[in-house]
Amino acid sequence: MKRYRCPLLLIRQLRFQYFDARISRYNVVKPCREANMALTRICVLDRHSLGVRQYSSSSAFQQQQQHFNVPYNDEMFPQQRMIAPTDGNFGRNDEIEVDDDVEGTLEELDAVLKQWDLESAVKCIKKLSWRGVGIDLPRYLALIDACGEAKALEEAKAVHEHLLNFFSPISTSVFNKILEMYGKCGSMNDAYDTFNTMPERNLTSWDNMICGYTKNGLGEEAIDMFTTFKEKGLKPDGQMFCGVFDACGVVGDVTEGMLHFDSMTKIYGIAPTMDHYASIVRMFGSAGHLDGALEFIESLPVEPSVDVWVSLMNISRIQGDLELGDRCAQIVEQLDPSRLTVESRTGLLSLKESDSLKRKVKKARPLDHKQHEYRAGDRSHPEHEKIYALLRGFKESMKEAGYVPETRFVLHDIDQEEKEEAIMAHSERLACAYSLLSSSPRAAMRIMKNLRVCGDCHSVFKIISKLVGRMIIMRDQKRFHHFKDGQCSCNDYW
């Protein structure tokens, strides 16, 4: 492929003449293919200096292309890595990397999104911008939703950056979607940075931050955010209080939670709804006060709804009070039998349909951009010997830290030693071991599990986080767990 080069002086001349004269004065420049290439590159790539959205599709630009008699096409961009000046200084440049394995069309972007191929979607939007093709807001929102649902943090950051660079203005509602996306991806640091840079905020912005902290087990941060909200003289709504009650449950402070419940009615004049009652029940259950939850239900001024009883049924079974859970299940059966699944009828925790839905999501991975998947007892990985050796090496250190294997989570009829070996080979532990082997020291490790993490692995991850001095962020079928210094953000409730 032939490469065309333009003298730097000519590029600068074209650049500033275009900015000042809107192309119309280019008749004084002798037409040449090199000049047209420089003009086209600057128009498409230099968005800050030239305002690509304003001029790239203008009639003046089209007339100038006709004047040079060279149509715009991909051959004008022979290099795969383009340098795009963004600040008027040719000494400091931004790079736009373009992949050849995507065509870079809007139709292709829609297709890869339907396939949940987020890695290709990110490549596609980069190539679209390289070609000077704009992306509309609905497609950006679809990308944001997909990254959040897939918990794809790297792709989420790429979409966020692309949105900031190539779309303006960004409304508060779109920023709120980004906050929600980062919360689902388990990165509240990125959500907080975005929150601080928002030009305007509304109630949803604050609510997304409070709920995001809570769902990630960061109850203290959620309560601090609510305190800051009130200090600014803002008035909360009923939905925000639900997040505050859940946050109090995460930190195990039912006293503060009930104080917020009283202030909701007495100070802010918000009448409690069944959603608030269900949140209070979850708060008591998260703190381990099942008796308090039952007393609260019995003291309600109205007949509790099925949602309240479902909440008590679930937290009772999580806390191990199967008798209370079965009693609640009987009440739910009388009120609305459709709320009981096969699992809940047999004394197990029921799963939402959205939780059990599995999507094959293709995401870029920080480890050589490869997807690493494991199953219990998996030995298909080329480095499985190192993985199992590392896990066995942790045994003595974990026992010294007080670890006792909970083999009741092994359902196979085998002897005790085999049960300990089987539980050591759970998929989340294999993923953790390989991450320790292949990632940089002190870097946070991210693990996703399609089922709920078992109690023994939960205990092991707390110990490992303290032994190696690293944070482990794990997303199971129910929630995020942030393991750090021997503690989990869920306070052993999930």
C-alpha cells in the first residue's frame, strides 16, 4: 500500500487556515493530493482544534474535496496508528489505534452488540471515529448498558472515554447511566471520579452512588455519601432511603438505620411504603437480628405485603434459621404462590431469572486480553500444575491463620481427605491462583463466578487477601465481594 507524506509546514498551514477561514480560503493553496490528505486527516481526527462534528460533513468540506478532486476513502489513511493533534501542539499527540479485524460500520456495531461481543464493539467504535463516522446517543446507551450487565470494566472505561471525546453535550441522565455502569462493574472509584466531574447532579446521581456503594458492600461510603448529600441542603426522596437502609444493613448498624427511618417520616414527610418496610427487614437480617426483623413486621401499622415476607424468608435461610424461613414460605404460599420457585419451596435460596440467565460475553481481559475460564477440578489450563501447587502451598499458612475446611459444601459421598481436595479445586480458587501467578504485585484481582460463592471459598478468600496483601474483587451470582486485609465488604452476609 502506498504511503503519502505531507510536509509539516503544509500541515500546519492547512490546519490553521481551516480553523480560521472554514476552508473557503483554500483556493489560494495549490491543489495536491498530499494537501487533501492532510486536510482530511485533520478534519476527521483533530476534534478539539477543528470541531469535527461541526465541519466534517459541511457543504464547504464537500466542496473542498471536489476542488481537490480526491474522494474521501480509507486509502487516504494507510497507517494503522494515526496521530491526532488535540491541543494545537504537534509535540504532544493522542494515538488512535485501528484494528483490521473490524470494518468499522454502524451496522457492524449493532451486530456485535447483539452478540455481546464487547471487545469487538470497542474496536468498532474506535474505527468509526477514525473514519469520521459519528455514533448516536442510543448506541452509546446500549454500549453502556451492555458493559454494566456484563461487568466488563475495561470495555466500560473505553466506552466512557470515547463518549467524552466524541459526543457533546453529555446530559446529566447519561452521566447517571455511567455511574450505574461503574457500580455494576464493581469499580466505585471510577464512579466517584465521574461523579466529581459532573457539571450538574440530580437526585438520581446521588442515589446511584449510594446504591452503588451499598451493592458493592461499601456501606460506610454509602452512609458518608448520604451525609454529604444532606449537608448540601438537598432533600432526599423515598427511593434514596431504601438505599440508605440497605447500607446500614451492610455495616450492621440497625440503630442508625431506624434513626433514618424516623427522620424520613418526621423530618422529610415521606410516608413509608412496602419497599421501605422490606428494606428495613433486610437491614435487620443483614445485621443478624432476625428477631428484630420479625418484631418490626409484627409492629407494622398495615398488613405486610408478600415482598416483606419474601425478604424475611430469604434472610432467614441465609442466616441458617430454616424453621423461620419455612414459616415465611408458608405465608408467601397463601399470599402469592407464584412468588415461590422450586428452590424456595424445598428450603433453598431462590434465584431471580436475571441471575440465572447466562450470556456468553466476550470481553477484553487485562491478562494478555485472553479470557480465562475455570470449572471445579479443571486441569485443562496449560499451567494447571503451577495453579494447584500454589493452592497446596497456601494450606499451612491458612491453617495457621485459623482456617478449618468446611467440607459440608462438598455434596459428594467421599472421605474427608478427598472432600478437602475437592473443595480446594473450586473454580473461583483456580481463578484466584492464576491471577496471583500472572498479574502484577499489589494489583487488585477481579474474579467473576456464575454461581454463588460457597462459604468455604468465602473464608479462604478473606485469608488469602490478608496473606498476600492484595484486594480480591469477586462478583458471584448475587453481589460483589471486596476482600481486603482479611475482611469482606459483605460482612459475611450474601
